[in-house]
Amino acid sequence: MTEFLDVFYPFDKTPTDPAVSKPLLATLLQQEAELEFPSFNAEDALALGLAILAESPKSKTPDAPGVRAVVVHVSINGNLQFYCGQDGTNGDNFGWIQRKVNTVTRFGHASIYMGSSCLAGGKDFNEKFLLPQTEYVGVGGGFPLRVKGVAYPVGVVAVSGLPHEMDHELVTKGIKKFLEEKK
């Protein structure tokens, strides 16, 4: 599977550039399809949250200056199962988490997919769907939890604290790690 950041970068291009938007959107949909769980329950939510935290830059280098901390949220059917903010996070991170969760819950797709698909079409996410920026956001970090054989997402995982593309990358790396360990 193509890594997300390999498709999204270089920084000199934007998601509205056709050379970036088509492969980016295809990669995001591919990630959603491939990162499915055989089942998902509260114990899995805890293990997933911890896997994501273990992959975070702060967990890998806790004493490095300038390393940013993250908040991780995992919910199943709207019920919060895991929430942890590393030292250095704040209330702003909670706001970002909630907006990402709202976006994934409403649309059933990764929050970055929703924002990028709108940008690729020349529109702003919030303007296109007439949604308040205080409640919804089309940036990286929110991802649907899908179970094989279930038509709709059973939950949401979200990360806040890094640049939004890196929030998305952290979520997908954490899910991959979890799925590999569960085999």
C-alpha cells in the first residue's frame, strides 16, 4: 500500500493540483478499504489507542525539544472508549478531535478525505456542505473504524496535535500496527 505522505507531499503542490488530488483521493479510499478490522470491541479500542500512542513522536523521543504531543480518541457507535492526551496537549486539541469525529461520523469517511475531495473540486469543505467550522473540519486525523462485512463504520479514531497530514499518518500507522499484532 502506498504511504499517505508519499502521495500528499511534495509541499510545492496542493490537493487542488490534479497531479496530487487523484492519487491522494485514491490512496485515502484504499486506506479505508484495507484498514478493516475482523471485529472491534472495547478491548480493541484500548489496544488501538495504546498502539497509536506508541507510534507518536513524543512516545518515541520523550525528551526531544520541540516534539509535539498528541491526543488520541477512539469511540464505538458514539461511545467514548479511549481518550488520552500526552503531556503538552491542551483544550484546543479536544476541539480539533471533536470536529474530526463529527466529520467522520456524519460522512463515514476519513476527515482528510472529505476536505481533500472538496478542495480537488475547487470548494471549501465547510462551505460546500454548509457546516459550521466550530463543529466540522475537513483535515487529517479522523478515521472511520470499519469491520469486515459491516456496511457502515462502527466507530471513529481521531488524533490531534501534529500537522494534520501527520495526524492522519499516525492514525493509519497505529491501525496497521494493531492489525499486524492481532493476526
